[in-house]
Amino acid sequence: MNTYTHILLAVDFSASADEVARRACQLRETSGAALSLIHVIELMQIDMSDEVLAPQGPELFLQLQERAAQRLQELARKFHIEDCPRYIAEGSTRREILRTAEEKGIDLIVVGSHGRHGIQLLLGSTANAVLHGAPCDVLAVRIAD
């Protein structure tokens, strides 16, 4: 079995974020790998007519970016990983996680995965999308609903 050298933890700030972060930190400790964190701000909205609507004003993105940086810092402090690089991206969550993994030479992406039912199953999930496009291994941490 290959040892991982660089882990990317995808953080969504949901209630289960700590559980996913804990798993990534355990893997970091056992493998000695570098750990990086990423949060993606997805600003697109789709209305019922299937038109993509862009949110108004660049100040909205700046506020979201500042809040994400603050929350990543809090998470890093909580898990004693303040030395880990933190990335905040804007766009498609799937695309930005995969782009960052490729650019940074990541060999394991850690994401949370919720059980899906009904319409959620049809729409898919971030974990599933990342899994099918990743240039490396993906650990989908199962989150109890």
C-alpha cells in the first residue's frame, strides 16, 4: 500500500465538518503526509426556469471570502493544524477541488458524504462528483444523517 504524501481536506462548514476533519488529521498523523484545506464558495443560483443567476455585487463575494477564511482558521486552530495551507476558491465545488488537487500534487482528497434519498440521489453529491473526476484517491467519509 502506498503512503500518502499530500492530503486535501474539502471543508464545507456543515455540522459534520469536524468529523471529516478529524479523519483527515488521523490520516495525516499515520502517514506523515502534508495536509491542505480547501473551501469553495459556489455563488451560482438556478431559478425554476433553469436560468443561471449571478449574485449581485462583488462585496458579497468578499464578505463570503472573509468569513470562509475566518472559519478555516478556527477549524485549523481546533485541530492544531495552523501550519497547513488553506485555499478558498470560487466556482463549481467539484471543479475547484479537482483543479486544486491537480495543481498541488494531491494524492488523497478527503470529503464528507451524506446518505442520499429521493431528489438528492438524482442530483448527485459533491463526494460522488469528486470521486469520478479525481486524479488521485478519494476518501468519502460517511456521515450519519
